[in-house]
Amino acid sequence: MCGIAGIFNLSKATVPQRQLRQMADALVHRGPDGEGFYAVGQIGLAHRRLAILDISSLGAQPMASKNGEWVIVFNGCIYNFKELKKELIEKGHSFISTSDTEVISEGLAAYGPSFFERLNGMFAIAAWNTTESALYLSRDRFGVKPLYYWFNGKSVVFASEIKAIICHSEYKTEIDYDALNQYFTFQNVFTYNTLFKGVTMLPPANTVKVTSDSTYVRHFSWWDYDFTKPDSTMGFEDAVELTKKGFERAVERQMISDVPVGSYLSGGMDSGSITAVASRHVNRISTFTAGFDMSEVTGVEANYDERRDAELMANHFKTEHYEQVINAGDLSWSLPRLVWHLEDLRVGMSYPNYYISRLASKFVKVCLQGTGGDELYGGYPWRYYRIFRSLDQNEFFDNYYGFWQRLVSDNDKSSLFTASTYRNIDIAEPRKVFEKVFTFNAKLRYDTPEQHIENSLYFEIKTFLPGLLLVGDKLSMANGLEERFPFLDNELVDVAQKIPVKHKLGELEKMMRIDENEFRDKRKVYQEFQDGKNVLRKAMMDFLPERIINRKKQGFSAPDESWYRGENAAYIKELLLNKKTVCSDFINIEYIEKIVDEHVNKHINHRLLLWSLMNFEWWCRIFLNGEKVDQ
């Protein structure tokens, strides 16, 4: 796990060493164990190292292939590198290290850029071909590791994080209004824009090639999810057995490390299953849980503290268990630090993630995470059942777009944004962006309830999951910690895509028999369905206590609805409703006042929107106004 950065001057101007070092220094938190540089004429590569595999100097980067054709910097971990290494040795390649980095450099020498497609792992790679004088950038299938670039017609500047790009002397920070519009619609950005105008995220499973005569950066996609071809002959028990075996192999693969490995442990099935398998390979594996001070919490949030179930599992698997209790006051301290590390604002109230990764980093360098199980195995049934009765594609889009306007509807944008901002946005753009996620994939069909749910799985794994992964990467790397995701293993993902919807959602047939016209409260009825991940639940029965298997799903979230009305209400008002509020250049203060008042006085739960407004305010302070943040 590392941080990478670089500059390719198409004009053949020499890359300044000082510029490269400045970019690397911006990423020091990602790689506290060392640094390395390669600067020859028009190309410059920089690397910050967090040593995980072959922690000796032999694993240092940038690394060149033996034939001198390729020089690479790499962030991530390749889980099938030993198998690939054996194959390359048989082809005559030699190795001096035990690192996965050397396998990539030699694999490129043997097969060229198509070698990226054979990697099972998480990666962001920059590879300079000395023969072609060409720069290749590539990113893993699922988008676990981030990679951004800025192309101004003269240079390509790239990095693991945007803060390294904006160090470039020619970059001037301006806001991207399309990304701003998307963020306050979806609490996410569904395109590969960022809030930084001109800075693009390379899409997952994409490779780009840039040469001195390039006039634009053309993405080449080499893989995509496909839920449209389920194996109709697959029985439920077959699906269970394939999932169980694939999951065990995935966890075992991702245990590879030359430094201590731990696991997050919530009270849920996904992290519990990972811990169950991992504990077979590591005696007294370290596990980590974040809980919440519930002394002033009411309503449904009173169940948000998962420590009791986590402790049950820690005892069951005999782990070395550590916990942190987060309270309301922890928001104000962490928020500016969190936004500085996130830069690219995405999904959810993520400050608990910052604290738990901070805790884990004190004991291990690698931590296993349960993200991905919900998206692959249908973990959000209350979402799917909103749209599965849709008659055709248009009705499907109408129903689902209504749900995914998580923050502010298009109808309210004129109240949200200032007049000048509203003039700079296309009010119809979020709907177009939303639909393009589907229409970009010509394989999708909209004729049956099962197809509608397959489409929902595709949409969420292409939009919501990348946001979760981005948050996970940035906030773990803020603390020099590598997170790994066993559910996002090539083999296991291939299995999950072949499993029919009826095996994932146990209540599908029941839901199809319900007359929607008889619903008194549709929202309540939808939320009663907790039947997702049916196959996964059965597959994990050999690993987990029954109490955990049958536990109602609970996301990792602080009780912010209560805290925003209590101790944090004063902080929210101080941050968003004063003369120093910077985001008022874009957001109407009157609208913020209305949202704060409705939440504090218990009229409407605006916790998602308030979180996003606070994040955006700090983003403006840090990246537009240059306010310094203590690390």
C-alpha cells in the first residue's frame, strides 16, 4: 500500500525534481516507510512506501523490469502474484525480491499492458514504457485503489490523491459545478468528475495510454460487472457451496503479508465471517470495533452500538479485541482532518471510519474489511423492492431516480443554490448521469422483476460501492493502514454474478404476491424486508453463531440524528450559519437555516444533508480558501 504520483510532459520539457518531491510530500501519510523517484527528461514518477510485502529495500519503487523496457510505481496488493510469478519464471524471467511489484514489472515485460487484466487484487499503477516513450495508467477491476489525473494539453499530472496534483505550479483550484450538482443530489458523484475542475478519476478496470502526440486521454475499459447471465440451472445448495468455498479462498489469499494483519469486527455477518476464516490462519488475530456513547440517544438509533455482538464474536473466535467509543464531541475534532484526507467528497457519515482505522493502525498495518458483500449478494432489499414491479425501462428510471435523490431533489435546487451557482448548473444533468449508468451497458433488460433487481445490483455496485471504497481507502491511508476486501476477489465476484436473484432474496416470491394498493405505509413495508443475502447467510452458517446469522442488518453509522439535535447542534450552527461560512458563495444561507431548524426541532431528519453541508463547508475552507488543518 502506497502513494504514487507523477508528471508526463508531452512537450518533452524536463520534469523538475522539486515538483516531484513536493507531490510525494503531499502523500507522506500514505507511505511513511520510504520514498523513491524516477525522473528522466519528460517523465517523472514518485512513490511513497508503506511496506507490506518484502519490506526490504528490494521491494522499493520505482521499479524497472530486467530488460529496462518498463518502469513502474504501484499502489495496492496483488493476491495472485505467486501464481503469476511461477508462470513468468517458466518463461525465463528472474526475480530478486519477494514483492508483488516485481511481478508487475516483469509481467509487463512479458505480456505488455494486457497483463493488467490478469491481476487479482487492488491496484493503481503508473507504468512508463521506455521504448515507446508512453505512459500507461491502470486501475483495478473494482476501483479499490484511487487514481486521479489532470490533463491540460501540455502535461498529464497524476496521483493517488488530488492534493498531490494541486501542488503542480500550473493548477488553479476551481469548483466543478457538474460534480457539485451531483453531490447534492446523490451524496455522491456518479461520473468521474471531482469537485476540483479538470481533475478526473480514472474509472475502475480502465487503462489509458498517453504519448507526446496525445490530444486527449482516452479510457479503455477491459472488464465490467455482469448480472445479466445468471446460471438458471444453479440450485440454492449449489450456490451456497460455491459461495462458501470461494469466500474461504478469497480470505486466505488476502491474508498474504509480511507485517501483522487484523480484521474489523462489527456485530454483523460480513466482518464476522471474515474474522472466522482469518482466525484459522492467525492465532489470536487482532480485531477492532467502534461503538458509540448512547447516553443521549433515542429512537431507532438506540440500537446503533454494535459492541455487544462484536464482543460475542471476539470471544467466540478468541481474538485479541480492541474497542473505541465515539461520542458526539468527536465530530468537530475529526471533520476538518477527514475532509482534508477525503478531498473527493462521497457517500455517508464517515468519521467513525476515520476513528476505527486510527485505532487499528496502532496495532496492525493491514486490516480486512467486509465491504462488498451487500452489493454482490443483495443486501439492500428495501431498495430493490421499490422498483421490481416497474413495467418498463422508463418507469424503472422514474422509481429508482426518485429514491437516489438522497439529499436535494431537482425541484428544490433553486432554493438550495445561490443564483449564480444555479446559473452554472444544468438542472437536468443528474437525471442524465443516473440513466447513463444503465444505458452505457447494452446488456441490461427491463422486462421482468428479476431483471429489475439485476439492474439495481449493477447500478449500486457501479455507483454506491465505489464511493464506499474511496472513503475506505482515504481514511485508512490517513492513518498509514492498508484495508483489504475479501468479498472483492475476482473468483468470488464471478461466482456471485452467476447466482440467480431468487437465491439472494428469500422473500422475492412473497413480495410479488403483495398488492401494493393495500399498503398503508409503503416505506414501512419495504423496510420490513430484511431478507437479502440469503445465499451468503446460509454459506456462513458453519462459521458464525446463530445469533449473528439471524441478526437484523445494521450499517456502521453514528447516531447523528440524535447528536445533531443535542450536543452537536451548536457546532452545526457555528460552522454553517455565521459570517465566516464560505460555502454561502454556492449555497443559500436561508436554505441552510431552514434545514437546521427543521432538524433541530424534530420536524424532519436531515442528518445526511447536514453532514454533506458540513463537509462541503470544510472543503471550501481548505481547498478554496487555503485554511490549514492540523494533522
